[in-house]
Amino acid sequence: MRWLLDSNVWVAAFAARGLCAELTFRAIELHEQGIIAVMVCPTVQEEVLRILAGKVGLPQESLTRVRALLARMTTVPEGRWSPPPGFPDPGDVPIMGAALEAGATALVTGDQALLALRAIDGLPVLSPREAFLRLRRLR
């Protein structure tokens, strides 16, 4: 499995306890064991840090730890991708480009507009719950 986690999943994991935190920290554990690849792209990294600093108000010390943790993931460049007509959010184009270019096997997101698509150019779009259930099968 090669998953690109969207920024909303990372933010939820660092800002609160719950499903996204369980999913993200289990995925990180499996990534560090070489069982799966957790990928991030520059847009996701920037969004996560910006939201955690601004909206969530995470202190600088915590942001430094988040930055270090994100750096341990597989960083992938943003590829060129032309969205289909009606693609919900132009801001997600670089993220989709990165996932597709890097050969991700899924995009994990809480974004309802992306989840409604179910797949984009053959790339499955998974909710955090769907991703968590898949990780549970790896035990």
C-alpha cells in the first residue's frame, strides 16, 4: 500500500484524539516498519503546518515535532495533472497530481467532495474509516 494522506487527515490527527489520530499513527508505525508507504507532498505539508499554527494554535515546539514527523514520511513531488471537468476544488489539483505521479494506491481524505468521486483517474479515494479498516487487516 502506498497512501497519500490529505492535509485534513493529518490536521485531525494532531489536533484531536479520534479515528484520524488512530489511523495516522498506526499508518506511521507501519510506514516505519516498511509495511506500507505513507506519502506527503509539499502542498500537504504546508497546509498542515499553516492550519496547525493558525487555526489550531499549536505552539512552536509542537510544530517543530510535526515538521520532523512529516519529514520521516515519503515526500513526493507534485506531478502535472489535468483535472476532469467539474473537479470540486482547484486547490486539490497539486495533491492529486502528486498521488498519481507517485503511484499511490489510495488518497485518504475527509474531504466530502473528493470522497463523493470514489476514484480519480483510477486512484481510489478512501475515507479515514475505510483506510483504518484496511490497516486493521494488516495485523
